[in-house]
Amino acid sequence: QAQLVQSGAEVKKPGASVKVSCKTSGYIFSSYGISWVRQAPGQGPEWMGWISVHNGNTNYAQKFQGRVTMTTDTSTRTAYMELRSLRSDDTAVYYCARDPNVRNYDSSGSLLDSWGQGTLVTVSS
Amino acid sequence: DIQMTQSPSSLSASVGDRVTITCRASQSISTYLNWFQQKPGKAPNLLISDTSTLQNGVPSRFSGSGSGTDFTLTVSSLQPEDFAIYYCQQSYSTPITFGQGTRLEIK
């Protein structure tokens, strides 16, 4: 079955950047996209955006536009999410999730059925 | 963005009880409503999609219903492994959004 394994916890200072990786296995990488979701302590999950593994198309939530970049490396079956200009309220667990949207994003097709284990990003001075 | 509001925010129940969690959308979302279960330190796990479709491996004691703005998740007979946090999520429009969660605790 699908497995998504994320990189380890990070501690960053305000203003810095973080890049989280998500290595996949157990399914055809290019037959799915990847969504990124974060969850602040005690809060519900928050969708950050999606990337097509097939063609590199992205759809970022407006809240993160200009501050986030999502990429993939098909040779290693790995997805990446970089978030810049970190603030204290970016402290959260960041998840990657397999998304059935392949070429273009359609929310109605965004069924997140396999998730990584999460990466805790702590932003503190 | 569509706001998802769950009630109650927490619920105490006993093994064998029947419980219902409610989710309300700030506008009509047809039946584009999914339910997730999350246990401590774990990622959310998809239980139900499109309001009422159980995912593979999800016990039949879970069921979902609703349409438009009002939805429910029902567990017919609680088992010890069901105590967790439950989130609804709309997939009607971008950005997809989640409720704030309902914590189901053992009485």
C-alpha cells in the first residue's frame, strides 16, 4: 500500500525558511498529486496547497501564496514543501498526503487517503 | 473560504453507546463532505468520503449522512479504538477546509 515518509523535526528562527520532504513508495508516483496540510497545536488541519507530479502544476491556498513552494523529484519519488519568512504562528505539524488530482486541481477530487507521519516545525527565537 | 463548524467540540461516551457528531458548512456544499479520525501523534485517517461512502477497512458501525449544509457522523456502538478526534472536511471548493474537531472521550 502507499507509504509516505517525511523528514524529521525542524526548529527555525523567525524569518528563516524550512523545507520538508516526503518520500513515497507503494504506488505509481506520477498517477497522483501531493497535497500539503498543516496542523497547529490543538487546531484542525489546514490545507496549504497541491502539486501535480505529472506536470508540476500547483494550486496554493491564497493564504500561503508568495511564501510557499512545492516541488517534486520523480527520480526519487519525493515531494518537497518550502515555506519562507517563517513566523511563530507557522509552528505546526506539516503533513504530505496523496491526492488523486493528477494534472489540474479540482477540490471535488481531493480525497486524501494516505498521509505521511508528519513533520513538526517549531518557529522560535 | 467555506467555514466548517462541528458540534459538540467534545463528547464523553461509554463503550457500546451510539454517538452522533454534527458538521455544518457556511454555505451549501452538496455532498462534498469527508470525515477523518485522528489519534494522538498520528496523521488524520480518512473514514468516510462524499458524505456516506465508507473507506476500505472502516467498520460498518460508522455511517455518515446529510447534504447541503448539515451533516452527521454516527457511530452505532462505540468500541475502545474509536476514542479519538473526528474532523469533517469539505471538498466542494478550493481551499478545502476542515472543521475544528470533535474530541470523543471515554466516560
